Amino acid sequence: MKHLVLAFGVILAVSGPLAAASCPEAPDHTSALDALIVKAQGAPDERAGRVISNEMWQYWADAPDAYAQGLLDEGMTRRAAYDFEGAIKAFDALVAYCPEYAEGYNQRAFVNFIRQDYGAALPDLDRAIELSPRHIAALSGQALTLMALERPGEAVLALRAALALNPWLPERHLLRALEAAEKEL
């Protein structure tokens, strides 16, 4: 089996001991994330809610090991530089190495969403949510993707699930329009 390794910003295929290595379980941040969700639900305003949302990212983006962290960081760096092809390669490698780590799927979905490849984004979001049902960013991303696919009924459900966890998401302003579109169907 081949795996990809980052070397000087270039993704290389390798075989041997590294390729045979398996991804350890992702760190269990359930308690910390649950506490942040409770804080977000009780936040007094949008600013406080956003601060709490930002705190959640330190847990979602905590990869299972240094190799996985390198792939995640490489993909996010490439995405920020608008190198979407390079980002997808890094996230493909992360998902191949750590198929039980939700953030690999969520990040790959985000790149596909930016590329307006909503059909590719949705299965990754579904998998991220399957692995991490309270992943607020994946839930809101799923809502936005379903909205782009003109599936307002499903988008409403996903957005409501995200807002139940954090009522201060910026996407909350879309709920009324989505509900109206759902009624038109």
C-alpha cells in the first residue's frame, strides 16, 4: 500500500514501513467540546458565540498523530493559498491514512464547496457528521451545500441541527429564507 508524505511542500508517494503504519485513534475531545457547546448555547451575543466557535477548532483540528497533523496543516495551508488541487491531494492522503478522523473529510468537503463541486462535498460532510455528530462546522457546511444543491428541506434540517448546538452561527440568518424555500416546494 502506498501513502503520501509531505517533503518540502511536495506530496510524495512512498511504500514500506511508513505506508504500512496505521493511523491511531483521534484524541477524544468530547468533554471539552460538550462544554464549549454548552457555553455557546448560553452565550450572551454573537461576538461571544464566535469566540467560543473559534475555540472549538483547536479540538477539531487536533489530528491523531504528527503525520496526520502534517497532512491536515498542509491541506489547510494550500487551501488558504488557493491551491485547491494541492489541498485536495493532502486531504485525500489524510482520509486514506485516517479514515476515522472527521476533520479530514470536513476539510476536503470545504475545498470542494469552494470549488463549487457540491456533489463531491456532500458525501464528505455526511461522513464527517457520521464520525462526529456534533461537529458544528460540518453541520453548517452540510446546510450550505444542500442549499447550493437546491435541497432546502434537507438544508433546513442540517442548519437547525447546527443552530441547536450553537445558536450564534453566522448561517442562522439563512434559516428564514430556507424555510420559505422549503414551503414553496
